[in-house]
Amino acid sequence: MNRIHLFEFEDLPWFPGFLRNYGTDFLQFLSNKTNMFVPLIPWIEKGLQSVGTNQIIDLASGGGGGILSLNQELIAKHPETTILLTDYFPNLAAFEYTASQVSNIAYSTEAIDARAVPEKYSGLRTQFLSFHHFRPKDAIQILENAVTTRQPIFIAEGQERSFPSMLAMFFSPITVVLTTPFIRPFNLGRLLFTYLIPIVPFFVWWDGIVSCLRTYSEGEMNDLIAQVKNRDQFHWEVGRVKSGPAYLLFLLGTPKT
């Protein structure tokens, strides 16, 4: 694989949790305001319909990703849809805020490992902007765990290993500075570490560029699938969809009947 797995600050165990949360809050805000993931709804619907469920189990949720804007579109067509936010490092303040906006979103306070999701959580597993955090061995475990438990899985990335994507990430500190006052829930610490001590713009810049370098291409996603045990028990679809000026990469795995 040509991907480069450099470190991201938010993955480091010693990195302060409150700073990690400021970064995931920014991603959540941007994803919701741009309706980034709305073009992927047809594949999300396909994943839900594959096992006759209305439950989405969102893994590695960070600050909630673009769940609010995505949820608005989903419940307009499928009012029974429910979403559970989970993460290995739960951003509880962001989860609480997201869940307070609508009645069909809940969250788990326990640490949930996307490689070994507890069996009590059944439904379409989703990952938005997070699959690149996992090295190939761990990424394969995520897919294998879905196959073993016969739970459909949908993965989406909002960046690529491409010049336009890298360029957008290079200028991300400007976006951080411009949007921070509007991010909710409001937090004075976020202002402090954005404007007076600009740690947040720097680590968002670094993590954003590294995210591009880490992102699996369509071919590499297919290579991962090829290494999944019992992969023939699932239907697999990998693709690329336009969303505004950018492209989204996605992977959908659904159990065969």
C-alpha cells in the first residue's frame, strides 16, 4: 500500500482529552454545516435494508461527525431511524449536545473498540472520517468483526491522498479560526487554545494532512476486503462519490441472505 501511517495527535494516549475533543468538535461542526455525508444516504439505506434494521451503530464517532445533518435527511424518509454514538475515547460533551438536538440519537458512555464491538450493539455499523486511523491489520479486524457477527458495515472518508484534498487540509487552520466562535457547545477553553495559545489550529492542520496520507484508496479498500476471513458471506461495494467540491470514499459490506 502507498498510504503513509504517520502519527496523529488525537491517536496518542498522552494527548489531552479536552484538546482531542476540540478537534473532533470542529470536524463535527464542519461536517454538519456542509452536509458532507448526505450524498451517501442511498448506500446507508441499502445497509439498513440488508438486515431489516432501523438502528445505526456509529463507531469511532469523535464529536458526532456529520450525524445531525445526515440524520435530518434520513428521518425525513425513515422516521423510525435511530442512531447510537460510540467511541473508544467518548467525547461525552459533544455526544450530549448532539443527542439533545433530536430524540432519535443516543450515545454510549463506555469505550467501544471498533475491532470488537459488543454483541449487544446490533444494527448497521458506520464509520465517518475514522477508518484511516486504523492500520491494515486493525482495519481488517473491523471488517472481520462485522462479518463474524453478521452486522452490515458502512465506512466513509471525506479526504483522499490527492493534491486538492491535501491543499484543503493545508489551509484548515484558517477554517478553524473562522468557525470556532460558532461551535457548540460553547467552551471558553476552545477559544483560549485556538486564539491565545493556538494549539488547536496546529494539531488540526497536522492531523488533517496526515489523515490524507493515511486514507485508503478504493484499490486498497478492496485489498483489505480480500484479506477478510469468510468475506464471501458478504456483498461488498467500494466507491467514490462527489460531495460539494470534494469526493467521498466509501465501503459497504452487507450479509448475503
